[in-house]
Amino acid sequence: MTMKCPMCGYNDSKVIDSRPVEENDSIRRRRECLKCQHRFTTYEVIEAFQPLIIKKDGSKEYFDKNKLLVGLLKACEKRPVDAEAIAAEIEAEVMNSLHREISSREIGEMAMEKLRRCDAVAYVRFASVYREFKDVETFLRELSDLKADQQRTDAAADAEPR
């Protein structure tokens, strides 16, 4: 790696010494310019990948697992669901996707799909806030869809040979 000398501006130097910084999140390097022999220090820091979330109003903010967890905890209150595990799964999916930007809608859909598979009550609670149910009809329609899905799942399970 070439590093510009701060004294003479020459574009090449050699590393004399490398060692981790106390917090272990960076490396301190002592360098020597190959032209003027000036010695200087550089630091290498790991660049943390932090995707941007595009919110409904178009604004952007960095992904925050804690904000997701708060919503999941409310939906999963007094339910046999590990909200922290679901939040961790979603965080891993978001980070591993390597997309620089992801919509809040996509994250909400991920959360609803995971809740739908593990607990219908937590799913409905989360969906009612996330989808902003405006009236009882919308709520009942969602419950009806959930019930129909459950009946299809039960029928498929009954049809499988044992």
C-alpha cells in the first residue's frame, strides 16, 4: 500500500512497525518515506458496513437493530416468541445482503413473515401497527387471511403420509 509522505509528498513509504491499538479496532503503523526518510504514523481502521434505511417519507437513516427490536418486543409481549432472536436474524439478513440501501417496507415484511411463521397473535399485533390498520374491517380481513393460511397449512399436514 502506498502512503503519501506528509513532509515531501512522495507517494511511497515502507512500514517499519505495526501493532494493534488498545481497543483492537485499528492498527497503528510507523512508516518511513522512501525518498526523504521522514518517519510518520498512520492508522488503519476497519470500515463498518452500515446500510441506509429508506423510510416511508423518503428520508434515510442508518439501520438500527434496537428500533426494530422495540417494535418486535411490543408485538411479542406475553407471547412465547424470542423477539431478540428474530431481530438478530433480520439484522444478519440485512447486513449479509450487502445492499447499501434497503426500504423500511422490506424490513417490515421480513419481520411479519418471521412472526407469521411462529406466532399468529404477535404477527397480527405487529401487522396492525406496521400496516396502519385504519378500521375494524381491515383488521378482520387480515385475520381472515391468516385463518385461511392456517387452514391450508393444517390441510397439507393432514394430507401428508405418516
